[in-house]
Amino acid sequence: MEQPSTNGVDTDSPPPVQNLRSKFEQLALDQSPKSRTRQSNGKQMDFLDPNSSPCPRPRATSSSSSNGTPFDVSNLRASSSSSDLKVGAKRPPPPPPPSRSSKIMSNSSTLPPTDVSAALLRPVPLPPKARSRSPGIPPSSSTSHERPQQLSSKHKFTSVPPASRQPPSVYPSDTSSKPPVPPRHAMSDASFLRPQTQNPDYILDTEFRTISPFSEDDIGEVTPTAPPTHPSRRKPVQPSSESSLASSESDISVSSRSTRTSSRFRTDTSFTSSSTSPAPPPLPSRRPAPMASSSSEESSNSSPHFPARSSVAIPAHVSTPDSPSPSPSSSTPEKTERKALGSGKLPPPPTRTIGPGDKLPAPRRPPTPDYSDEESGEEEVVVNPLPDCSRTSRRPPVMSFHYANVEPNIHIGQSATVSVAGTTAVVAGHHQVKIYDLSLSDIPKLCLEMKTLVGKDYRIQSMEFRPSAQKADRGFVLWLGTKEGHLHELDVRTGTVVATKYSAHSHAIVYIFRHGRAMVTIDDSGKGLVWAPDASGGEDITLTQTTPRVVRIGEHVSFVKIIAGKLWTATRSETQHLPGTPSANRVPVLRVYDIFKPGNPSRSVVPSEQVGAVLGATLMPGSSGIVYVGHEAGSVSLWALDKEDGYPLCVEVMKISNSDVICVEGVNDRLWVGGRGGFISAYDVSAKPWVVTNSWVAHPALPVSKIAVDHYGIDKIGRLCVVSVGRDEQLRLWDGLLGLDWVDEELLKYEHTFATRRPLKVLVVSWNLDAARPESLATGDPANVNFLCDALRSVDSPDIISFGFQEVIDLESRKLAARNLLAANSRNEDGLSDRVSSAYRRWNDRLTMAVRQAMPDVAYSDSERERGAIRESYITHIKRGMGGRYGNKGAIISRFVLDDTSICLLNCHLAAGQNAVPQRNGDVTAILERNALFPVTHFPFAYVGGGDGTMILDHEIVIANGDMNYRIDHRRDAIISSIRSNDYTHLLTHDQLLREIKYNRACRFRGFSEGALSFPPTYKYDPHTNDYDTSEKRRSPAWCDRVLWRSRVPTRVKQVHYRRYEVDVSDHRPVSAAFEVVVKCLEREERVKVKMAVQKSWVEEQSRLLGEAKKFYVRQALI
């Protein structure tokens, strides 16, 4: 057999196609049900013999022809077996095999040049009826693949001219109507990547481009052909020639350009560049293609039709350009319409998996804008539900029974329980009982050991005063519950145990309650005993003679209290799904028992909104029909009692704190709440929203574990005493009526009788310099040169001038920032680097000179040097940048006392960024609530809210200015359009600061005032121009530079003007505000007289309030 010449290929081995069966053919022969018919003249036919008669499934081989005449051996295809090719040099590893849907058969030579991507495929036979209907194809003619003349590893990726490519076409010689055998390709040879050409001397092309198997890109003017899909081998189908022809016509048409090419590798006719696409998606499973019948006749130039293939769905991310129009040379009388794109049976692979019952993933949103300065549109206003704390007094309402008014200091120890009645306080811990007389001292008058009292060291876990018919015995007879389940009755006047009930409970007694003339004891197992007097009610209950009634509640309850005659309980482990919410939203279950009416069933109730576990509950004298229940996470639920069935119903949930509400107690007309930070806050619940009237540190930095009211103290001492116990193991006593605040409010009403007032003029100038130097104001526009003079002369002879500058140095200089943070040895005594100090000195000298030039007849001096008229002067700073380590953000605070009025000036620079409102609010809170910011003052009359001058809000007048960085939540083009039309009112509704003050009750600027913004936004400009930001970020204009003020008496501060200046050396425009401030000077003797008269009025008011409180406690059976 003639062999073509090759380079680097050993051709000594005989080609396996002549005398060997492949495993595939042998397997097909063995499994064929008609294998008996495959023998002729007593021997089995050779499927590899070109001269053998056709088998039931005709197969076109590389050496067969339609008329049975063998082809010339030189026209045989290149062997696909790796055994007959021996390459001297080591070849690179072949690429991964293509998918079955990416293999394309050769077309007829009569068609225009077609680009074929799959190489070395076996020819596919055409049914005889199709051949007879194709006049353009001779029945006896066929072509074969020609073996390349040069097959060498060094020529595998050599380009050939596109004109030399012509698709070969092979037709079988068999006339059987059986379906064609699918082509077979060699998986072990890298030659399957080579394109087919018609040139006998063709060379492998390297400039092919890789295209997704789902692409529909057309390649030049070549009519694309679709690859055949292999029919199922599990269930052979034998259709008629017409149906087979129509089936292939419905899915593949070489005469129409609407056919898409699905090969993985495709050659480009331009050959200008090579491109590579990512690997194709996983192959779908093969399915038999539906067979559609058609009676239409094919045109004379139609090409052979291949077996139908199932369409493959195209993923959405694959581009699908329009297919080319049909070729004018092709014409078909009737043709089945091709399936719409993406209508296949196989959908694209999923990109994510969602299990049944799982939540849907969050919708994909655009990335969060840059923190610095990104444009933002309109946002929905969200009202913060927290109470208003802008006018909170932080004076502790300390109560003392000592003649010297000294607060008692009582340490109770760990895990101790406390009961207070009048001036008697009892502390029981472990095996010891201590009895205090608070009117004498904070040293216990009796210290009793349980072993001495009852003969054994019983551990006390609960106690409560027993009710008594005799008024003299009220608040002196105490019940003690032990861990062993015993009950002891102790007379605190004598320190003796008068009665004992051993084994009253089988478990530890953890709760004892007093209700009317009855007592209730509850142990850890949920067993309760109701100790009630007999029907006559004449005698008091006793441990020895009274028979208790047993009630049952849940085990290991975390909250128990008698409210409005019913026992309320809650357990942390008992929760319930809140209807109408996701399954994960569970709320605590409250169980209400009517233990004083035998036979009444218990009732389970749940809050109406998502809240945390129940930690406390109480009734208030001012609203006896509402129960306030405290929860974890800072919520309080309100429950109405005036229902027909007598059981509570949740009507509202209030968010009052960001911390847990550990304990609550109704005191007078205030709701007292203890938190984890050691604060006790008093809320006025009659206002909407709630108002925090008082908030003070009761137990520093440790949670408040208990708040209780001394009901017997109303009769014993004529005071309403509130007891608190904290994790610091201290017992504190508080005035429940808040008498000191009442007296201060009354004194303020009569202040005109003992104080004189005088007005002052205050000028405040605020400007973000953007590292501009003072020399930049000396040249250029007249507005720059005259700026300082115009600002100083904006008000006639101001008494106080405050310049608040920001960014005196370049904050974007990383070298300077690192030097200020790390180079401690370069700092001077004031804690500033030399460069910062030099910039500060340059501006200080320039401002001093400007003041002298603008007002030469007025003598001004630095407040740090003038100690005569101004007292208690102090300047400090707060750093907020980089976690409090860098001063790029923060505040400089100056305070002083003028006459008897305290004034605080605040120059701040808050967090930047369009969407950084929470960060700015956090900066404001950290600055205004910083403790021990100033030293303790010696002028208590100058400060307000019970403060001592150590905090900013202790001062009577506070003026805050600076680059506060609050932006406008609106589109940039809309903002600029409103500025050009001078429509600032429209922009005010979108200003972040105004919205925070109005809607966010937790904003610490709430309570501050600001003048009308009647000038354009002061930020952000291109330096030395009047154009708003034209950089890539295109920041939206905003009123970043602001001046706010706060006064105890709002009428004592009046704004004179609020304006801006057209200085263009910075990206901010400076602003100034002038005020008329009224300061007071007290007459001490006259004030003392007025205060004595006010205190007498308080005694009368206190008696009235105590009478109302006693009536309430009697109705609740607490007295």
C-alpha cells in the first residue's frame, strides 16, 4: 500500500484500519441481535474489508465507495490510533476532548467553502432515498479524507491560506434504509483539534479561535453547519427515509444561515488574531431527538442530512448575535421552522443551590459606595424610636436619713438578698443576717448567725416582710426562706426567731411575696404555697397555725412577680413563634396565674412584636391600667389590664435603650429602668415620645440587678425611698420623688428676683482651610483679601470672638500622619508636632493681626492669658480619627465661666462620607458624653442639669461649630439646579443634619438650634473657582460647615446673623454666626431666701405625692 511521506513519523507498523477491528466495532458485532445474519458462505464478514457486503447497519469506512470499488489507499485518512505513529520528540499533552455536540461532519464539495472545526471524523452515510433526491450528488461518486503530506509535530500549528480550505464529503455505498452510524473520532490523538481543508497539501492551522460551544457568531461569509447528534444506542430506531430526512431537516439546514454552529473550536476566515474563551459548561446527557415527518422535497443543491440532535439551551450570559440571512442559492420548498433560541429541554447549569425551606438569598445590589464621598439619592426617612434625652438631668437623687445628710455605704456581699422598711435595712447572705438602722450609721446594729438562731447553718436565699394587722409590727417581722426548704420568722427589733416551719418546701425557696395580708412562697421546682388568713381575717398568718394552699407553676422560672393580684412568670427556654413573621422570630411566653382564686386556669400570653427575654415588670401609680415589662435588647412591652377576661393583652412595644432592660420599677409618675452600664434612668411615659428626665450613674460600670420601692417607708419616714442593688455589691438609696430637680425647676422660675442679667455679643467663625496658608489670603480676589476684616466687622464690637478652623494641615499627607502618630520624640510640650505647631502659630498670628486691624479701638486678648474676667477657663480636645489615636477628626473644646453663666465653645470635625451618618452621630455622642472632660468646678450655680462642669452638656450655653460633614441626600443635578434657582427650602428637607435632629431622638444634637440656611451650600468647590466639584468623584454640594447652639433657657441666646463668605482658596466656604447672649450674676443672699421658700413649697407637694402613692399601693395590696 502506498504510504505518504512523513517527517518524524515511523510508518513501519501496518495501519490498524486494514486488518484490525477496533473495540467499538467488536462490541457492536457481539451485541447485535442480528449477528447471525452477518455470516456469508460459512464465515463471518469482515467489517474492515472494503469489498464485503454491507451489514444491517451500513458503515462508511475510509476505503469504501458507493459502488463497492475500493478507494486508492493513498486517500485513506490519517490513523487515529497512537500505536501507528511514533514521534521521535516528546509531544506536548493533547488538549481535553471536545464535547459530542462540538463535532462537525464534512459537507458536500458542491457547497461554498465551509469552515469545519472537527477533524478526522468518520464519514456519515446518507440514506439511499436522500441520495436519489439529490441530483447534484452522483450516486456512485464519493470523496474521502486525504492524509496530510506533512504530518510532523513541528507543523501541527502552521497556518494555511483560507482559500485552500474545502470541506471533503464522503457518501456510503450502501442503499439500506437503516439509520446512519454515528461518526467515531480518536480521543487519544491531538489531531482532532485540526480543521479540515480541501487542499491535498494542507497544513495544520494554529490561528484558530476558541469559541464557546453555545456561541452563534457567524464566521465571515461561510455558511455554518451544525454537528450531528448521536442517536441513542440503547434503543435503535428504524424510521423511513422520509422521516429520517425530515428529522434532520428540522434541526439542521446547511442551506440556511439561521443554523448555529456549536463546535467548541472554530476557525476564523479572517485569521487576524486568535482568541481564547473559558472552558465550556458541562455536557448535557444525550437524549434521542424527536423525529418529525415531512413530505417536502429537498432542493437540488441540498447537502446530506445528519441525524437530528436535541437542542441545547444557551446560557443568558452568552452573547447571541443575529444569524445571517439565508443564502440566495439555497431554496427549499417547505421546511420545518427551527426551534426558538433557548427552547431546548436542557436548561443551563444552576449557579447556586437553595435547599427546601431555606430563605431566599438577598437580592444582589450594587456595591456599597465609597466611604469618602459618593453621590447618593433620596432615602426614606426612618424615625428612631428611642426616647428624647436632650434635656436629661444627670444629678443623682441621693437619699440619706442621717442628720449630717451623709449617704450610707453598705456592702451587701455576693448573692445576698435585701429588704428595706423605713430606716431598717436587712441584708441576708449565706448563713448570716445583718440588720442596719440607717438613721444612725451604715454599721449593722445586729449581726446574726443562723447557727445561733436555729441551731444549724441554713443558707438564706429569699426574704420578705410579713403583713401585720397591727401598725406597730409592720416592717419588723421578716420571713426567711432557706436553701433546704425551711421557713423562719424573724423579729428584727429583737433579733430572735419567733416561728419556724421546717420542710415547708422540698426544694430551695427562691421567692417570697407579700400580697395584702397573705404571703406566697415559691421553690425552685415550681411549687408554690399561698399562706392566707382565715375567712374572718382577724388574725395574722403564722408559720405554725396557718395551713397553706398549694399551687403549681413552671420549673426554673427566670422571672416571677405578683402584679395586679396575679402571678406573672416567664422562662427563658419557653418561646413561641410570632404569627405573621419568619420562623426564626420567636418571642417569650408569659404565663399569668390567678393564684388567689382557686380553680381559675392560667393563661399564656405573648408580646405583639419581636422582643427579648423577660427580665422585669411593674405597675405605675400614674397609669394603673398598664403593665410595663422589660426585655433584653432594650425593649419595654406595654400590657393592658382592662380586658373582659381579666388577663393582660400586649398593646405596644417601645424601644428605649440599646442595652438590656434588666429591672424596671414604677415610682410616682416615672418609670425607673436599670441597665447593664450601671445607669438608672427615669422616663416620663406620659409624653409621646417618651422623655428621659433623669439618668445617673448608680453602680459604676456594673449592671443594676434590682430596683425596689420601700412601701412601708411612706408611713414610717414620710419619704418614698427606692432601693437599688448592683453587681458592685453596694446598696444605694434614692429619692423616688426627685425632690432636688423639682426645687431647681422652681428656682428657675424666680431667678429674676435674685439675679441680674447683661447681654454679650459673640462672634463665631468656622472654616475648613484645606491646608491653606495665611499668605493665600493676601493676593487674588478681593473677597480673599477682605475676608477676615469682613467677618470681624459683621457684628459691631463683639465681646467674644471664636475662630474655629479645621484641616489646618494637610490631612492627606501620610508622612505627616505617621509622624504625629509614631514620632513621639518630635513632639513638644503641648503634644503637637513641630509642623502642626508652626501652622497653628502662623494662623494665630494672622488672626491676631486681623483683629487689631479691624477693631483698633477695642482691646482683645487670648482667653488663656486673661484670667480676671473669665474664670474656670479650660481647653481640651478629643480625638476621633483612627480609633481615637489621630486628630484628623474630633473636637477642640473651650469652656469658661462668665459671671455666673458657664459657656462652652466646641469646634468639631466629624466623619466624612455621603453615607457616614451613623459615624457622624457616633462622633457627636462620644464628644458630648465624654466623662471627666474638665476638672470639677467651684461654681455649682453656673451649671445645669445637676452637673458639676465636667461634661459639655453641664454648661448653660453651648455653641458648636465646625465641618460637621452632614450632606444632602439628593441627586447632584437636582441640588445644583435648586442652587441656581435659589430654592434652598427644597434642599432643607433632604439635609441629613436637620433630618437627624427631627427624626432621630438618639441624636445628641437634638436640643440644639440652628439659624435659617439662606445661603448656598459651602461644600465642595474646586479651589480657586466658583464651581462645585468637577473631579471624578463629583461630590454633591452640601452644608457641611454649620454653627449650632444650645441654652438652658432658649430665650437667652438670639442669633444676629448666619452667613457665608466667598473665599476660594479652599474647597469649603467659611461661615460666621453672631449671637446676643444673656449672662446672669447671682445675688447669693437673696437666692438663699428664695430657695428656703421653695423648699417649704416642696414639703407640701411631697405630702400630696406621697398620699397618691399610698392609695395606689393599697389598691395593689402592697401595704
